[in-house]
Amino acid sequence: MVRLFVRHNVADYKTWRKVYDEFDAERRTMGVSGHAVFQSVDDPNDVTVWHDFSTPDQAKRFASSQKLKETMAKAGVKGAPQIWFANEARA
């Protein structure tokens, strides 16, 4: 499993969340098997999300997809997001 993390600022969390939720079915067709949303305790418009994928290639295709970029713009994402990929650390 690969986890994709994205952190970005949004113009308005409620507007962003509505678009994010509407994109759920499409995210699933793009390989997302799990996800969660977090807000900064100091700024509700500072949002971090994670998405799980089976492979690094799926995660990277999702992160670079034109559809995702269009959806983020529609949702009111401000500036470039911080994006990173991680595998669960094992002992």
C-alpha cells in the first residue's frame, strides 16, 4: 500500500469539502482505496488529505492527473499543494 498525502490552503473549507465529496466516485475509479481529511487546529482552511493506493504508479498517476488539477481549482485550492508519497514503515 502507498499513501499519498496532500496539504493545501483552500479559499473556503465548506466549498472545498463539497467538491471533494462529489469527486469520491471518480477517485475510486482512479485507484483510491481509502482516504481521510484533516484541518489544521489553527486554520480550518489549511487542509491535509491522504489517499491510499495499491501501487506507487497508481498514486503518481492520480497526483499528476489533469482531472485532479481541474477539481482542485474548482474546489478553491490556493497555490501549489504540498504532495508526498509514503509506505508504512516496518520494523
